[in-house]
Amino acid sequence: MPTVYTEKEILGDALSSQKATTELFNKASNECVHENVRETLLDILEEEHEIQQDVFIMMHDQGMYPTPEADDKKVQQLKQQYQQSVK
């Protein structure tokens, strides 16, 4: 009997695949010597990020990938921390 996957499992696999794909295209574009090839890789990377975002939003909207609201105090602390590290 064939295995039946849930929509959550399928979308989770798609999201994981997109994360891995963007990581690989990012690495390839960073290490590319030829500017025209690098630009092509960056175009593809942008498209892959859009696909990743679409899958994430679909999962989030269906309650499959809940994300808590960010606490304003913690956000401000992180901003200050990273602003100090940039100086």
C-alpha cells in the first residue's frame, strides 16, 4: 500500500527543499568569477526566494507554521545590540 503524505508534510518538504536550494544558489553566486553567470545565478536565487516565501506563507496561513508575535521590548534590545556591533 502506498504511503499517503499529508499536505503539511508535502509543504514542509517543499519548504526544506527551497531553503536548501537558495543556500546552494547563494553559495554558487558568491563564488562565481564571471559576472554574467553571477547575475544569472542571482536572478534564479531571487526567484527561488519568492517560491520559498510563497510556500512559507501558505503554511503559515493554514496554521502549519505558526510564528509568535515579536515582543517589542525584545525587538528594541536586538536592534540596540546589532547597532552596537556594527560600530
